[in-house]
Amino acid sequence: MKMQTIAAAELGMLVDAGGDFSVSAQAEGAGWLVYIHDQQGDRALLDLEGKAVAIFDALEAVGQRLQTLGIEHFEVEPLQKDHGYDRWLDAEIQEALDEPGPLIPHEEAVRLILKAIKVK
């Protein structure tokens, strides 16, 4: 299903008309997407050229763009957590804790790591 979108000009008209809508920013990959939620559904904000969904590199950039359109408040959607990574990390930590070998003092571990870095 194709994502519904909204151009900045259309959003500006919605703001000027005092339309009933809300705005949220959602982390997506390495950037942020802006969604407008109104009676037409959830629509992603297009870039300035109106050709592609706008992807912002920082949440501050989202706020700046929305302010230029007359929007002062927006919700930030929580980042979707990758539970697979958490399970993997927990398993790695448990494996290290369960290792039967002798413990290495912190100073010795740092010395070994620095030595390994210098070798490269």
C-alpha cells in the first residue's frame, strides 16, 4: 500500500484554516519523518520540492521546519526497539560472565587492548 503524503503548501493551508490535525515525528533509519494525522489519515510530509518524503537528519530540523509552517507543537513517537539485538547482547554478556577462565584485572585488560591497538 502506498504511503499517503502531504505537501508543505497543503499543510500550510491546513494550519491557516485552523484544521483539526496533529503532528508527530518518528525516527526512521538514520533520520526523522513527519506525519500529519487528520480526517484523511496519516500522511507523511513531503520535501520542499514535493517529490519525496522529507527525511530530517535531526529532531531540531523537524522543529524548525514545522515552525516555518506555523506549527509549534508536535509529538515524538518512541523509537521502535529491536528486541533481537537486546537478546543477542544479553547472550554475549552472559557467555562472558559464565566463562570459567580466570578474571583479568581492569588495568591488565586495558594494557592488553592498548597493545592490540598499537599492533594494527
